[in-house]
Amino acid sequence: MKKVIINILLCFTCVFWANAQVKDSIADALKLQIEKAETDSIKLSLKADLGNRLAFFDRSIAKKVHLEVEKELNDKGYTSYHYQKLKAEVLYSLSSMYSNLGNYSEALQYSNKGFELASSIKYNRIAGKCISNIGGVYKRLNDLGKAKDYYKRALEIQKYDSIPRGRIISLNRLGAVYVEEKKYDSAIYYFNKALAVPKITKKYQIRVRTNIANTYIKEHKYNIAEQKLIENLAFLNTTGLYQHLANNHLSLAKVYNKQKEYIKATTHVDSAIVYAKKVSSHLLLKWAYSRKANIAHNNKEYKASRKAFLIYDKYKDSLISESRTKRLADLEYAYQFETEKQLAAVELKNEQAKNTLYFILLLLFSIGAIVTFILIRKNNRQRLQLAENALELKEVEKLKIDLALANREKELKKIVIENSITEEVLNKTLDDIKEIITLENEKERKTALKSLSASLLSEKTAKSSTSSLQNYLDEVSIDFKVLLDTHFSELKPREKELLCMMKLGLSSTEISKLFNTTLPSIKSSRYRIRKKLGFASDDNIITCIESKDTSIISLEPTI
């Protein structure tokens, strides 16, 4: 058994030496390229790559390299997209390193900085990874609810990313949260989703399969877990992925401890401790020494168990103290202070927005009051105008009635005069007949009869003409007659009658017959009317009269 253990240790020594050679060669190559770089753009990118490479072997050194890159970027104040993108990547890498080193306050700070910068330049790949790292911090602090929320938020950001790495990490971490909650079916579901992501690399397959194996351990399916972990180690032993090697050895140690194969369990836990020291992972060392103490205790090696427990207690105290400091100081003071400061800024903006809104509302109210005052004043004016219009309309109506009565009075007077003329003609005719009867000469009698007959006929024609003219005048609207009497008082009654006939559309010939006069006489009258009223020879007299002043004819109230 001792020979087997010696052989295993020799194998590990060879692997360490080979990996150290690889690490040195890659680091030397990158350093050489950095020295030869002619621009900051190339130099800083290579330096960040060097930090990422060193993170697989020594996170403390890798952290220093990335801090140097961050300092140079800040000092030189580069603002181009390339440098902002590089800075976001460096901030993400620093958040990962601080998280793995157990410094959660710094991890949270860098994760938030990285997310804000990546979001501002729309670098969704790094934005998603930073959110996922925040979830990782909360998981390690056993705040599983927040951890799940941040992982799911990260997955939403990473959904359309063409490079699957960030999505695989978030799915793997989400599955691990469900393992902590003992929801093993959900955990396996998310692990399998991670394995199903296209173009998943071997390294990430190993990481996910390690978590699947740990899930089977939780379910007490040790044979399946052992098989998967041995397959992982077969691949990992040829790489320098110390953290994954440590995790797999720890998981195998747990399997063999459960199966009471304590020598195998001790061998694997010792390997895990060696690899954890390589990457300076206090968290892995705490887990490893806790497991070593448990294995030794189960194997009744109490002295070894106590020794391992004391080392575990040292790492535990360190982590608990740092976690407590982070919880009570950093998170509550630093990160939450930043959050509160952001909230205060938001509240200040909201207050400013409220003040602006109040000012706008006050302005609108003032404008509304002014408009209302103007409308009320305008309405009062309109009411006053309406009252004046109504009064004027009443006066016009009264004038119309007065004119109608005057016209009616004239007509009655005409009728009386006509009747008196008719009686007078009749009396004269009787007297003429009596005189004719007294004539003794036959010839004189006939001549007198013919003269009387002609006189009566002429009287009849004149009466007929007057009667016809009156009939036409009756057809003319009272409004037109009022218009003539009101606005054209300079016209004679005969001229007004002529205009009334023209209003009815009668021609000059027709009017001459009604007036029992000649056509030239009518034309002469029309000429005189044009001259009095100042109308041109080609103007329509009636149209000009009606448009002269229509306020009396078509007076309507306006609102």
C-alpha cells in the first residue's frame, strides 16, 4: 500500500513539474511579447492575457497583473471603445479572482463596476459574466435566493451570445444552487442544459460533469459519481487546471469516505490540498482540510484528524472573519453605500423631475387661468354683442312693421282716391250724356258720343295699368322695400317702383307697359338711378343695391 501511495505521489510530482514548465514557457513568451509591444493597445491586451493565463496557476500573481493593467488604463484615461472593452474584461477577471480568493467585498465591487462599464458600451458578453459573478458571491454567502436571481438575469443577457462560455458558466452555477437546495432533478436539468450548449469545450464539460458527479454523491449514488470523477481526472491530469483537479480529488475523497475506503480517500484529499495551494484558494483549502479531518476521524486516526481540524479551523476563522467583515462592513457600508448613493441620485433626479413637473403644472394652470379669463371676457363681449344685435333686430322688425303699415296706408289711400275718381268720372259721364241728349243736331250728337267713348276707354286703360302695377308691387318682398326706404331715401317713389319691378326680373319693355310710358322713358329713369347711386353702367343695379348694406336684410347673431 505504501508503494502505491509513493507511486501516486511521484506521478503528481511529474505532472507538477511538467505543468510548471508549461506555465513558465507560456508566461515567458507573453512577457517577451509585452516587452516587444510598440503600442499600449497591444501591450495592455497581452498583459491582460498573461494575467488570465497565470490565474490557472497562481491567482495572487494574476490579480497583481490585472491590477497593474487597470491602473494603467485609469491613469492614461483612454476612452476609445477598444480600451473600454479591455477595461471591462479586466474588471470581470478581477471580480472572479477576488471571489475565488474569498475577498467577496472586492469581488462585488469589481463585478458591479464591470457590469456598469460593459452595459454602457453594450458589451453584453462581459455584462452577463459580471452579473453571473455577483450570483457566485451570493451563493458562497449562502444567499441562494439572490444567487438564483442573478444567474437567471445573467442567462437572459447571455441568451444571444455567439460565444457560449458565459452561458455555460451561468447554467452550471444555477445547477449548483439547486443542489444546495436539494432540488436534484432541477440541478441535473440545468447541468444537462449546460452540456447541450453548442461548441462547449472539454474544460467546461469536465467542470459540469464534476458538478453532476457531486449531485449523485448528494443522492448517495456513489458508483455513478466515482465513474464520472475518474473519467474527469483522466483528462485533467494532462492539463494545468489546478482548481478543477482539486475539486475532482475532493469529490472522489468524499465518495471513498462514504464507501469507507479511507486510504483512497486520504490520497485524493491530499492531492486536492496540493492543487488548492497551487492556486492559493483558501476556500478549497478549508473544504479539503475539513474533509481530511473527517476521513481521519472515520478511520480512527484521531491525532491526524485533530491536526487537520486545527488547520481547517485556521482557514475557517480567516474566511468567517473576512465574510463577517464583508457582510457587516463592506456590503453594508461600501457596496450598499454605493447603492444608496445611486438611489439618492435617482431620488434627487426624481425630486428634480417632480419640481419640473410642478413648475409645468403651475405654468399650465396659469395659462389655463389666462385662457379662461380671456374666454369669459370674450363670452361677455359676445353676450353684449348678442344683446345689441337682438335690440337692433327688434328695431329693424319695428321699422319693417312701420313701413308695412305705411305701405298699407298708401294702398288704402289709393283705393279711396280711385273710388273717388271713379265716382267723379261717373258723375262727369252722366253730365256729358245729359248734354249730349240735349243736342238737337244729329251729327254733333254722334261726335260727342264718340269723344265720350274714347275718354272712358282711356280712363279704363289707365286704371287697368295702375291695378297691374300694384299687383306686381305686392309681390316684391317687404325686406327689399325696407332696404330702399332705409338706405336710398334720395330716390323718388316712382324710381323705387321701377327698382321693385327690376327686382322681380321684368324687362324694360314690360316695365314701360306697366308704367304706361315709353321704353326710352324707362331707360332714362334707369340712367338717372345709376347716376344718383354712383353705379357704373355695366353694374347690376339690383345686385349692387342688395350688397350695399346687407346688415339689415341678413342680420344674424355671431357666437
